[in-house]
Amino acid sequence: MTRKLLTGNSAAAWGARLARVEYTPAFPITPQTEIIEDLSLWIDRGEMDALMVTLESEHSMITAAGAAASSGVRVFTATSSQGLLYGMEMIYTVAGWRAPFVMVNVSRGLSSPITLESDHSDIMAARDSGFLQIHCATCQEITDSVLLAYRLAEHKDVRLPAIVNQDGFYLSFTREPVDLPDAEKAAAFVGEFDPENMQFKSGAPLSQAMAVLGGGPYSYFRYEVHLALQRVLSVYDEIADEFADVFGRRYDIIDNYQMDDAEYVFVMMGSFATKAHDAVDSLRQAGWKVGLARVRVFRPFPQEKIRQLLTGRRAVAVIDQNISMGMGGVLHSELATALYGLKDAPAVLASYIGGLGGRDVSQQEFFEMIDELKQACDNGETLPPRLLYTQNELTEIRNLQAIAQAEHAEIKQAEINKAESKKK
Amino acid sequence: MKTASRILGSAFFMAGYEVQDAPRYGAERRGAPLFAYVRADRSPVNERGIISHPDLVVVSDDTLVGMPAAGVLQGIDQHTVLLINSHEQAETWSERLNSAAKIIILPAREDVEDRAELPYIGSSCAAASAALCGVISWQMFADALSEELSHLGDDVVRQNLEMALTAFDAMLPYAGIVQQTGLPSAAEYQKPDWVELPFEAAAISAPAIHAGATSVKVRTGLWRTMRPIIDYQRCSGCWWVCSTYCPDGAINVTAEGLPEIDYDHCKGCLVCVAQCPPQAIESIPEHVAKQRESSAVDISGGSHDT
């Protein structure tokens, strides 16, 4: 193994290279483009034996990915944010095709207004599509998760496409030490793609079609996707064990830190969890029994594991880096669903929305969340949802609004002046 | 600066540190302010994002210090070391900024006028930073620089090493002045100043900005670091190639069918230079063009209205 500094984007490209992908349909979008740049450089130099095709949109790119996977080719692609949404029709469609491939999404907030920075609202929009979702917290985890994702996606009980998610900027452009798996071992771990009964060879043309169906047959096929996705939970451990045996790194469906005796728990996804890791250390030093549960596999949702993990805890702070408009944090709702009706469910399940558009979450904010949980428990209260937002940030937006209003007033005044000069 | 952060990051990594380095991009244009950050520790680095309380701040372009949007002075206090690449003295900056930070000057090269053209500045800043931190030997730094720049060829590496060594040596008297500080402690911390966002009507809360027709008034030509110049002797008068390819619509066509560059809005992307079929458009550094202009004014003595 070689330990070197890699960005999240390079780590993703390395995952694809080590999985020996054969085809990469591509379309550029910030902050994902470097993944495609790395792959194209390697293909150009002959270091990687794959075909890259640049498509005219993400819609076509995902169609090409699904079509190639359906013909038994190992496919990798990547996108982000608006690109993911532009391809959304095909995201749902290719999952229905049962076409297994891996796509890295570099999470970035959605318009409007526009941002380039990290936010999980894009990946949440693909939540119900039938794609597996693995959410990463470090650059190391990105390379490793791409390898794991091929095994899960191509598993004969699953056979569905997978998204490996990483956060824009916080991982995509950030270099961290990464132990690159040995190429031979990685290839042996991922193995050959066995497309089973999906057969298409240009030398032996065949027709393949998806039928238009009424409710009964339609329900069957859609529900089979749901059941296949849930199968990931039962095949996961064996694959993760094998990975750990070969590479010495173990990845669970939920990544737990200091959970054994934790009374107060942070539950979250993505790279901000490493910040929470530091906060847990500091809180423990100050005498708090705090733990961190990072949901790594978000689809399928590990409902049973969540129940086992969180029952008996005093209180939980769910930090969502996303927002379902008109409802709130997505992970929070899903935890509430998982815990509903359980006798020992935590008394307080608090919802915090933080990190929208790359907005940072400070150590002090993690400390304060735990303080709020304790107060609520002690007083027998529930906590209303909270957007992590400070007075300074409100002042900043007030300043921006003042500028916008001044501009607006200037235009109004100019219109009045014009009208008056016409009268004269 | 991205390259500087990578060189420094690699140097720390080679010295046995756990490292995180990252650039931050904002507006995507040449000459836009850019910053990058490096974290290094003996144990794995879990903290992420922009460094809120830096131990060392390095400013490669001193015109950014006074620019609030650049945020150079954010989160600095008496423990911070502020290294400024400048022609001016540390005392001048201390007085000007009224800052408690320890200010050190990396002497700016005399021959550099244009801030968009600061040759070797990344290597110099990275080397100065390495020396100030006091835990990276010159040899280790040189190895890191060579690795990060190897794709640019031996000559570029050699020139960068030369400039970097000057900066490294200049900072040796201050070696170790940068002190590592930890994260805030849960035992004693300043509570975040959280507020509830109030509901506000769409007339206020929609993110729409209405302003006059600003695109004509905003002289985006100020961003240009290279200036395209049309040689009308060679121009074939096709009129359409350069003006069509110009992504900013900054090439107009005169009644005589000749292209004319609107320098108030030409950003210097040089697409026209690449596209012109008879290669009638050349490019020169903007500061050279400005010098030529001012000397032309001097010679003609009052050809412009004053």
C-alpha cells in the first residue's frame, strides 16, 4: 500500500481505476470535474484500459451508463448537484432497469440561490430512486467505498446502481492521507462483473425493452427494486468483512464512535462527522457521556440497526445537512419513523439543520447542542427544530438586503424622474 | 496559492505529520482573490473547513490585506503570525492594521509591479511558512517542492527551488515562531450566538436583486492581465471570426467591417488570438500595454482632453 495525499476527487478516480472500470460516460460540473480529469489523463496515458465518452448532458450520461451496464460492462460515472437533478429522470429509470454501476456524487447545494459548496439536498433528491447510497466522511473512505459499492451493486441478489457520496470542497478539493489499495488486491476483491442474464454483444444483436404495464405488474417490478435494495443490509457484512481482511479497514453500515455508554448521541452523515468526532472527544474530557453515530449506508435505510443503537439513550441530536421544504431534516424524519412506538426510544429526538451551502458547523455549536439536549431532558421538554444560524450571519444578510433595497430604490427613483421629465 | 498549500502540505507530510490541505475557490476568473489552507498535526486531522483561528496567515499580495471581502484578518489575534509579502516594513503594517498579530515581512521582489504576475510567489510563501513553523528541514521542503512541481519540468523546479531557498533562509531567524493551538474545549467555551430566523414576506426574503443595467458600466476589462491587440495590417477584414468567438461580446465591428476591441469589457481570455485565421491578433502583458499607453500620451503631449 502507498500512503499519499489525495483530494476526495482523486480518491474517487482511484476507486474507479482500481475497480478496473471499462466505461466512463462523463459530463463536467463543479466540484466534480477533477474526477473526470484524472480518469481522462490516465486513459490518455494508457495507464487505465477504459473508454471515456463525453456526453451532451447528465441525462444522456446516466442513460449511457445504464445502457452500458445493461450490456455487461463495468461502468463508472460522476456528477454533482444540478447535474444530478438534470439526470434525475434517468436516475429513476436505470434503477428500474436493474443496471448495476457506480456513480460518485459530489454534494453541492441546489439553486436557487446558487452555491458551489456542500449540502446534501442534491443527493436527497435521489433518495427514493432505487440507487444504493453510501455517504463518506474522509478521502480514504471514498476510494474504499467505490470498491465496496461495486461488490454491493453487482451482487446477484441486489443488482442495482450505487451512489457514493462525498461533500464538495470539504472532501472534493481537500487533500488528506490516503492508503491506496494494492491494484492486484483491489482487482481480486472487486472481481469480474458477472452480468448473468443481461446479455448484449454488438456481434450478436438482440432487442431489449422495458414493457409498459398496468398496476399489478408495475407494482411487482417496483416492489422488487425495494426488496433488492433492502437485501444490501443482509449481504453487506460479509463483503465488509472480506474488505477488512484484505485491506485492514472495516466499514460498517453505521459508523459508531464512543457509543458504548453514550447517553447523548449525534446522528449525522458526511464529512462534518469528523468534526463531531473531535467534539465528542472534547465533551468526553469535560465529563459528558457523548457518542457519534454516522449513517454511512443511507439507502437502504438501516432501520433495525438504528433501533438497536438508539434505544435506551437519553437524547439524540440529528444534524441534517439538507432540508425537505415544508418538512425539515430528512434524516430526522427517518429516525423518528424508525423509533416510533419503541418503549425505550430516546425522550428527546432533536432536529438541527446545519451546513446548508457549505455553512460550517463550529465545535462550540456541537457543544451547545449537547447542552440543549441535557436541558430538555432535565426539564422534560421536547426541542423545536433549529437551523444553526448566528446573529453575525443574520447581520450579514441584513447588510446584503440593505444593498439590494438601495439598488431597488435607485431604480424606482430613476423611473419617477423619467416620468416627471416626460410630463414637462 | 493552491500549489503553495500543496507544497507546504506535502512538506509536513514528509516530516511525519498528518495533513489536510485545500484551496477555496470563489469567482472563477483570472486575478480573482484565492486562498488555501493547510492543517498539520501529529494525530489525524478531523477538523475541516476554513481555519477560524489560524496560527499563521500568509499574504502573497499585500493589496488584499485591506480588502474586507478577502477576509485576510479574520480570526487573527496576538498568537497569530501574519506574514506579508510586501515592499513595506512590519512596523508600517502594525500601525496600519492596529493588530496584535506578530507581523513578519517577506520582502517583495523589487522588479514585480503587476500583482497578477508574481513569479514563484507560491514557492516562496510555502518555503517561508515552512521555515516559520520550524519543524521542516530545507531538504524535506525541497523534496516536497520537487515532487509537487515535477510535472512542470526540471528547469521550473530549479528556478522555484532557488527562489524558495531565499525565502526559507530569510525566515530562519524566526524559525519556530508559529505555535500550534488546539481546538476550543467543551469544558469552557463561548456559546454560539444562535438566533431564530423570523418569517419574512417574499418581497423581502426572495433572493432577487434588481439593479440598473450594470453590465455596461462595470469595467470588467480591469480583470485583464493579458491584452489582445489587433494588427490591422494583417487583419483580413473577415470581420466575423474574432467577434463571433469572443465570449464577452467585446469585439465590435465598425461600419468599414473592421473588428474593434472594447477594452473596457475585454477580460483578456485570448480566444480571439487563438481563433484569428491570419493570426492578426497578438497579446502582450497588460502592464506593458499600460506603460506603452502612458509613454504614448507623454510623447503626443496633450492629445487627450484633460
